[in-house]
Amino acid sequence: MGRIPVSEPETGGVTSGGYGGSVTTRTCSRPSCRRPAVSTLTYVYADSTAVLGPLATFAEPHSYDLCEEHSQRLTAPRGWEVVRLEPDPSALEPSHDALQALADAVRSAARPESVATVEEAGQLTVGGKGHLRVLRPIE
């Protein structure tokens, strides 16, 4: 029996069914909801607080990603407080430092490395990749 591709309703992204499929976006943690997640919910049990903030960069084991609809309809149990953190609009744009770091990384990756350089007295680097180097004694 072949696998049938499943399309995401909101994003239009296609994921493959079955094992080994890739997901293009994180979806809402609520059962049977397949909409894309826009916020992350975490609980602070010591303070009886549910914190709803912007979508976290990475999925965490004790947090829940929610879509727009479920984020707006979120309520907390009696005695609990819901704290809604709105993202700072200026924080959503890349900073000048981040853009400069990206440009420097691209430039350094495009720059060819020299074949041989003298590292220390009596040693010559003849090759390497990343953080690994081959050192040969200078004769």
C-alpha cells in the first residue's frame, strides 16, 4: 500500500505520511488541530500561572505550541492566572549585529584557506577541516 501525501491546511506545505516524513512547520498541540502554531504555552506551577508567549525557537518537552484560535481562547483553571506576553515588534526584525555576523560568516566561508601555514615554531599545518588540523614537524 502506498503512502498518501498530506497537505497542511493553512500553510500549503506538504508532508509525507508514515515514518520518516518531514514536517515543514510546527502545528498546534491541541488534539485534532492541524493549524500552524503561533505561540507557546508554559506553566509555572509554583506560581499557579500559565504563560502564553511568542512561538519558542525550539519545541520544549514541557511546553505546548498553540495556533491563533486556541491562543485566543485559552483559559486557566480557577485560582490560576494567565500571563500573555506580546512580542516586541522591533525584536522580530533582525538586528544590525545579527546581519553583520551573517555577512562575516558568509565572507569567511567563501574565502579560500591557505594550503600551508606556520602554526607554532617547528610545526606546519598541511591540511584540515573545521576545527581539526594535521600538524607536521618542519624538517
